[in-house]
Amino acid sequence: MVYKIRVILDAKESIFRDIGIKDKQTLWNLHLSIKSAFNLPGDELSSFFFSDGDWSELQAVPLEDMSDDGNGEIMSDIYLKEGFPEVGSKMRFTYGFMDLWEFFCELLEEEPEKPAVNYPITLFRFGKVPLKAPNKSGVTSSKVSKLASEELNFDDMDEVDFKDEDDDFDNEDDDFDEGYDDKFEEDI
């Protein structure tokens, strides 16, 4: 069987792709097809999350094993029929670290496999993908990055008094000026 999965980018605008993929393929194959369908840059960390009807993130399935014991499940371990057991099943997908792309994936329908089709395949495209990952409010993270990269003006700092109450500690009289007496057993 072939799964028709709708992958929706979490953005202000409506942007989604419908992907045809065999039920015997893994979440790793779906990960690659999402990267291709949305032209995602690089080889970033990513995870699928099992999800309930309200899109809440449940158990994570990362691209690589991040568990302490090295026995965690990864994308290549989970077949699509496990991740999407029935029509209407949902998963969330995140891609990236600094620029986090977030997607909602839902199994729309199952259909027979067509001969001579190389799966996975992008079946339908809607909306233009932004160059940068949109944040939760639908504004691309480049605006946040622009703020972070602005040069700071330190010219106004000349008038600031950084004097602290501890700055006068050098003027205090203490017994440490004389040093300490090193006496070793050989000297006695």
C-alpha cells in the first residue's frame, strides 16, 4: 500500500505538500522526502513526534540515537505503518537546530501502489516555501537573526560609572602583605 501523507509547514501562510510513500518504508524515508519536497537546506538534526488528535507532541523519534544507553529508537527503526497506523493518524516533524522548521504530518489515505513509480514522491505542492524557517508567529527567523546581528554601540559607555564597592579592596590593611613563613622539615 501507498500512504498519501499531507505535510503542512507551521507558518502564517498555507504551505503544504502531499507525499506518496510506501507503508513498508520508514520515518527516515519520510524525513528525506520532506527535505526534498520543501527544499530544506543541509543535514540538520530532526525528529518525528507521535501525536494525538490535538497535535500534542508525545514520544520523540530522532534521526540519530541520543539516548544514554544507545538503545533508543531512531527514524530508520520505525516503519510508516507503525507511525501512521490508520487514516487520520498524525505526527509532528521538526528539522534544524538554530532555524527550526516545524511540520504537521497526517495520513490522508491509503491507495494501491502504482507500477513504475519510484516512491517516495511529492504528489502535490501548495504554497511557496520561505527561504528561512518561520517562527511560531509566522515571521521568519531572519528578522530575529537580524536583531541579534546588529552592531552594538558602545560609544555611550564612556559616561557610565562602573565603580563598585569592592574596588577599594586593595587599600585595606591586612596581614597578607608580609606573606607567610615557609618552614620545611629540612630547615628545622
